[in-house]
Amino acid sequence: MARKSAIPPSYYGEPHKFDPTFRGPVRHRGCTDVLCCVIFVIIILGYIVLGTVAWMHGDPRKVVYPTDSYGQFCGQQGTPNAKKCILFYFNILQCANPTVLINLQCPTTQLCVSKCPDRFATYIDMQRHYRRNKSYWEYYKQFCKQGFNNPDKAFSQVLRDEDCPSMIVPSRPFLQRCFPDFITRNGTLTVANQTSFKDGHGEIRSVVDLRDAANGITSLLDAKEVGVKIFEDYASSWFWILIGLVISMLVSLIFILLLRFTAGVLFWMVIFGVIAAVGYGIWHCYWEYSSLQGKPDSDITISDIGFQTDFRVYLQLRQTWFIFMISLAVIEAIVILVLIFLRNRVRIAIALLKEGSKAIGCIMTTLFYPIITFLLLALCIAYWAVTAVFLASSGDAVYKVMSTLPNCKYTNLTCDPETFSQSNVTKLCPGSQCTFAFYGGESLYHSYIFVLQLCNLLVFLWLVNFTIALGQCTLAGAFASYYWALRKPADIPAYPLGSSFGRALRYHTGSLAFGALILSVVQFIRIILEYLDHKLKGAHNAFTRFLLCCLKCCFWCLEHFIKFMNRNAYIMISIYGKNFCASARDAFFLLMRNVMRVAVLDKVTDFLLFLGKLLISGSVGVLAFFFFTRQIPVIQEEVPSLNYYWVPLLTVIFGSYMIAHGFFNVYAMCVDTLFLCFLLDLEKNDGSVSRPYYMASSLRDILNKRNRKRPDEKKKGRKQKK
């Protein structure tokens, strides 16, 4: 018998008739947003070209390894610096902060050395002692320019030509650079047990000056020691951390599968717990309000005493407890009224949560799809990071004139070290040098390095959002095939996840790229606003700061709205196979027609999933705490010795939360997909033979909906009764 379609013709891609073999989202569909797909493919090819060009011009050693004043890498094989892996600064007092040092912008000569100084010494003291003991010069000259071997040279000329440092201080290597060896003893900052030193110019300086020049290095050095201990803890406890993460994965899986039985119980238990807690709060406030009656000064109003830093003062006033009581009573009334008037919507939300658990139970492979998303995201992040490093290290060594004379007009001008000695600069600015400044260039490519970095960031955001969109559309297609199966699970098509993944890539790459591009542009603007805000932190222009704050707030809201719309648009794409704009429009108006159901489902889902994340990470965290603190006698001997027991503990807790988050993201996508399918089911079908409801029986019972049986089913039922 011919019957009308339960879904619009575009859903099937064929004539308007009921298809009893319908097993999920539309199979006969065409490519959508082809132009955006073509642009996306071209951009990816261009991104590959950008990475190739950056690889050809860049050298990560320029970022990772220190470079001396002559543009040579410290420790580079085949150079005189092959055995000199550490960078030494002639006068570290001229360096403003560690960032300047690491970026090679410190205005002093820098040499590669094999080891850092281990004592205080000055060039003048060396000249005074080396005639009696040559070892003074032998030790000092390893921190002088290569080839310099004239300890009798006048001190003023040595400083002018920067042949040797005026002083050396006890140092230790950090980030392959020599920094003063700071040690705090009894609250006093020292270097080699000294609080002062000679600066080589006849003055006594405090080690505090060294600390100011190398601001932040002390904490970095301490962090390095802590980092070593943390690494040791990871090395000895990684097996038990892995066991903890496996346990959290199993608990997350069991929690999701059991939600079909426990979703309602958990929700109502917490809701009634909140009602009881607020009710107790109302009673306690009334009791405090009554007990203060007749006490001196208890009837004073809050406005009379004004602002007080001690909050306990307000607790002695009856008005305070009266305000608390009224506020809690209003909250209690709102909660009860919401439950009374929205109880059916809450029941629908809980039923959808239970149905989501059943859907995942039927399509278990969806729980492991986040692994694919993780691998694709890791690939995107790795490619972006490598490209950014190669772009940052693109260029040739740039040399600039450095002069000790304040009026030298050639200072900071580029120069050629090979011809510098024959130029007029050495005559006009005696003592000036042509030293390495940074890596760069003046070609067209080098002038657009910053623009290329911005392009690298924008394409990276696009690829990341496309990867997430692909995952959402794939999962939505798989769960939609579950919902639109009239007889579950018999009518669910084979390999629903793989089929959905293939459809998303084959037909809807353009639509997914379109949605990802819109979101990426907004995120890109937000990053630029954050950068501007960081740059303007010291500015005193209140209007500019206010305008920037408003823009950041607006784009934050816009980003979250686009994420919400994209998510629902991808669900509609996976079902109907339309383009992005049409799917986003249909999803928006469908949700607006059911705005109260959307709000209730969203909050109930968020609440239960957040509760689940806390429950899983908290329970696994408590178990890990008892294990790593040796409070479980049965396996006490297996616990490894640790420097900080909180290192594996926090790792297990954070890892458990992230694993639960990954599992629950799949579950949330499942619930959202089933919800949109449910709304479509209500609007398109009426339970008749030609247009039956596809929703589960529990949802039909809540809405008092019934499916009429076909005549052949009635005859079959009568025969079974006979």
C-alpha cells in the first residue's frame, strides 16, 4: 500500500512516498558549497607551499641555539665554536632582562665559551697578578675574543676594542647562556657567598644589580630544578598514571551506558537536594533573624553602618538575615515554579538523555572517534608550530655598527664585517665594531614575514575548526541514523559511523569549511584584540581601554553564538544534505520554535555531564591520592618513591577530567542530534500509518503520542493472539 513520506522529499532524494526500508539520513545527495570547497583545497595547497618556502629559508637553530656576535651558532660542528656550546656576555649589567638576552638584543659583545666563569675577577686584577702567575691570564683569556693574547694591552684600549670583559662573575649555564649563580642564604641574595663585587671600573657593586640585569633568572633556575624532580616523578610513576587514566576511561564508558537507568534519578536527587538545602537556608536565616530580636544595635540598617571590611559586622544585623531569607525564598519559589510549569520539558530532556545512552550503546564505535579528531588536531598543531618556527628563523645574519661614542652617526646602521675594517666608519667612530644583531633581510619575502605569520595563524584556526566540524557532522550522521530507524536496533544501517564520515567528506567538505571559516575569522579577530589589549595595558587612555573591552566582550559572545549555530547546522547537514546557510537557517528557526525545550534540555544536559565529569575525576583522584600517599595497605609496597606526590596525582585528575570530557562530548553531540531529530519528528509526523513517529516509546508516552498500526501488522497481531 502506497503511503506518504514521513520526511520531506529532499530528505530521501526521491519521489514523495513512504519508504519502509528507510535506514537513516539521506543517501542520495549532492555536493554542497562547492566554491568554498575549492577555495579550501587551494588554501591547503598554499599552506603546504608556505611551509615549504619557510622550510627552505628558515633554520630553527637560530631560535633554539644561541648565536655569538659574529653570527655563528654556539656548538655548531665544523666551526671554531664546535666545542663551545654556551653563550657568554661581556657585561651582563648592560642587559635589561632575560627576554632581551634570549632574543640576542643585549648591547654587549657575546662569545661562545666551553664553560661559564666560576669566580669573581676583573681585567685589572688579572694584569696585576699574571706576571707572577701565568694561570691568571690562561683562565681569563678563555672569555676573551678568539686570537687575543696580549694581557699587557692597556685596559682602556681593551674596553674600546672589546677584546676582553672588564669583569667576570661566577655563573652557571641556563638555556645555553651564562647567568650569575644566584643563591639566597638566610634571606640575603649572594653570588659565590658574596653580596658585592668589583665591576672592573674601580667601583664596588651589589649583587642586586646583577639580579636586576638578569631579572627573573633566579626563579627560572629554581623552576629548572623543580622541573628535573617532576621529570623524575613522571619517569617512576608513568605506569600507575596510565592505570589511573584507563580506570577513568572505563568509568566514563560505564557512566554513559548507565545513564539510561540513572539520568532521572541523578537529576531529581540533586534538584530535591537543592530544594532541601535552600529550604534549610531559609529556616536558618529566620532563626538568626528571630534570635537577634531585642539585642542591642541589631536593628541598625546596613546603610547606617556603611561599608565594612569585616563581614562579621553585617551578621549582627537583623536586616542582613532578613535580606538573605527573602533572597533564598525567591530562589526557592523560582525553582519550584520552574519544575511545576516545565516538568514535561524536564521529563523530555531526561528521556532524551536516556535515549542518548541507548544510541551510544548501539553504536559503540562513536566513543572512539575522538581519537581520530585528536590525531588530526595534533597534526594541525605540529604543522603550524613547525611552520611558525621556520618563518621566525628565516633570514640571513644582519650586522650593525656598535659604537661606544654617543655621537656616532653610524650607530645601528647595517654593515659588512668583511669590509668594515676598510671603511671610513672606523676612522670617524674610533672603537666601533660591526657585530651581529639579528636574523632578517630586506627582500620581498623577508618584508612580509609578519604577514605570513598571520596567514599561518588564520589557516591553522581554519583547519582546527574544520577538524572539529568534521567530527561533529560525522557523529551527528551516525546518531541520526539511529533515530530515524523505525525499529531499533534492527533498522540501524551497517557501519553508521564510517558511512557518515564518508558522506561528510565526499559531499559536505565545502559546507564544513564554510562554517569553520566564519568561526576562524571571529577567533582571529579575538586574538588580535587580545594582542592589542596586552600592548595597551600601560596606556592611560580610558576610552580606548573601554572600547577595547567592549569589542572583546562582543566578539566573545559572537564566537559562542557561532559555535552553537555551527553545531546545529552540521546536524542538519548530516540529515538533509543541504548547504551550510540553508542548514543553519533551518536549525535556527527550528530551535526558535522550540526555545523553551532548547533551554531546558541544554541546562539539564550541561548539569548532568558536568556532574559526571566531577564524579569521575573526583573518584579517580581520591583513589590516586590514597595510592600515592601510601594509604592503601594492600599495595603499599608498589608505590614508587616520589619527590612530589601531587605531580602524578594532578596528572591523573586532569587526565581523568579530559578523558571524561572527550567521552561526554560524544554524548552531548548524541543528545543534541536526537533532540533536533525529535523536533523534526514532531513537526513532520502525526503518528498515522503514512507518517509514523520515529521517537522512542518513552518520549511518545510523555507527549501522549501513539503510532497507528498498519493493517498487515494488525492481522499479524491477531494471528499471534490466536
